[in-house]
Amino acid sequence: MSDIFDGVFKFKNEDYEKHKNLFAKLEVGQNPHTLFIGCSDSRVVPSLITQTLPGELFMVRNIANMVPPYRETQEYVSTTSAIEFAIEVLDVKNVVVCGHSNCGGCAALYKSEEELKNVPHVRKWLELAKSVKEYVLNNIDNNAEKHIKREMMTEQFNIVHQMKNLLTYPLIKEKYLNKEINIYGWYYMIGTGEVYNYDKANDSFNLITKQK
Ligand SMILES: [Zn+2]
């Protein structure tokens, strides 16, 4: 635990000092260009994989980078309210739904009720990807590497599914149709450091390389 206290001290004395002017500017407000919806997984570090600084990414993180379909409700909806704020108030220009390899949330879709009995809220949350699991089970080929293939297929199809859920938000749909907002789906490979971008036209994920 003392490590994270040491980290706080080091941040103030080194990184903060290095970006002092930026922090002075950020003290009075934020103007992030991107809403980043990622998994809560400790191995996914959005600012690191995008090489962005404080003030650039407005982040929503939850188990398996889910986007609950839009609905009006009196419940406490964390993800929905963060998305609403990013689009309506911060007026972000990009939304990234970022999934990743070896996602425990996606793997848990295949666990039994008994295995999830001590995490009832997680079990409920995973219902948001029920149709992802159904799609994968209906479309997977039967081959020797079925398990690995199922894992990646679930993680990637989940990204596409959550991108579609974004369009159930009236304001996102309007801005997307008016080309005022970009929606991206990314797949981050933890073991290689590679990030793949979803190409809607070809229904495939392509490795992100140097931008021209
Ligand atoms: Zn995950």
C-alpha cells in the first residue's frame, strides 16, 4: 500500500511539475475531445495506450465496457449519466468503446448462475451482453481452438454491440447522423500492446498503425 502513497508524492514532485502549465489551465475547466468507454480491468490504462494527457479523455469504465441502452429512469445510472454529460454538456467529438483481450467480464458470460452466486450485481450487469453470447454461440465454428476463438469473438462482438447501443441515445444518434461525432470500436491486446480499430464496412478489426 505504501507504494501508492509514494506514487502520489512522486506525481506531485515530478509529473505535476513537468506539466505545471497544463494543470494551471485545467484547474478552471475541461474540454475533452473524446469519451472513452473502457473496461474497469486494471490492465487497461486509457491514457497510456492513447498517449493522452489529463483533460483529453472523459472516461467511463465498467465491467466489460458496456453501454446500457438508453432509457428514461429514476434509478442511479452511472454509465448512462456519464455518457449523457459527455455528449450534452462537454460536447465531445469522439466516442471510443474499447474492449480488450482476456476480459474477465466477457468470460463471465459463460459462467453458471451457481458460479456467479456471490456476485449478484455482476450477474445482473452482464445481462447487457446476453445477446452477444447468443450470437457467438450460434456463429462459432467447431474447431480445436474453440475456447480461444470464443473468447476473442465474444470480446470483439461485444464492442460492436455496445457501439450500436450508443445509437439508442437520441442525442448521439442525431449527432452521428449529422457527422458531428465519430464512434470508434477498439480492441486492445494486452499481451502485444496492439490496438485494433473496428471497420464497419468490412466488419473487421484492423491494427492501428501510424496515422498519415
Ligand atoms: Zn475487461
